[in-house]
Amino acid sequence: MKPVDLARKLRREPAVDPSALERGKAVLMAAIRREVERTRRPMIVPEIPYLDVRAALAFLERAFGFREITTERLVSAGGEIDHATLEFDGAVVGIGPSGHHGAISPQRGGIESQYIGVYVDDVDAHHRRALAAGARIAAGLRDYFWSDDGHRTYEALDLEGHRWSFRQRMSRA
């Protein structure tokens, strides 16, 4: 049921019981959130090249907690993944074969070609998860502060050498 239809229905029913009104409000707010989530699209989507897209997809989900948006996967006639979109806390990143659009994997190029920063809620737990999944830690956990704000961070290399910086916002107070 669309949020507008639900609101009309709630107005017509003689709901005098406050708990019924609260339940109706909760249902309406949930429906509104679903509508907003369906229509909200990121404006900038970084694309990261991999030699083995399937292995990268599995690693990013297991080690870093990304989730594939399966409806956006593109597969070639030969069954290879040409593009996959992954989500993390409302942000997205695309992955695809090295060489597409001139971008190459660090594994092929021999150097890191970008640095990807991701804010997480609990960087210590995220660090443990990445270690357990076999991520190479490039820089261990540390705290950075400027004025009263800062972040706790670590850096990891994925299975093909892309550098990821995971951060948690902090305050001195």
C-alpha cells in the first residue's frame, strides 16, 4: 500500500484507541521510508577494476561487510560479471573487469591506483572482521585528531591491492 493510500485509510477509520493510532503511525512511517529508499540514488559511484570480479565480490562482502545489489549485476554472454554494484550503509561502489574504461587493477598495474575511504560505526570490530577474512592490513588501528574532532582508522589492502581506509568518527569530549 502506498503511503498516501495508507494515510487516507487511517483518516477514514474511527480510531479512538491511542495504541491503534500509534500502530498506524508506525506502519505509515515504515511505508514512507521504503518509498524514499527506492527512489534515492547516489550521485557519484566510484568504479573499481578487478582481474577476478567474482573473487573480489565475495571478498568485499566477507571481509568488509559490503552487500551486492543483485538487480544491478551485468553478466556477459560468456557468464562473466561485467559489473556489480555493492552497498555499504547507504553508499555504493561499482566493480568490474580490469581494463574496462581504461582502469586497471593494482595487481596488473603494479601500483595502487586509488584510495577508498569508508566510515563505519565500529572500526575495531570492522578491523577484526577484515583480519579474520584474510585482508592484508597496510596500517594498523590509530587515532587522528584535529581540534576537537577526529577519527579512529586503519587501512587494508583487498585481494588485488586496492587500498581501503576504514574510519570511525570520534570526539575528544
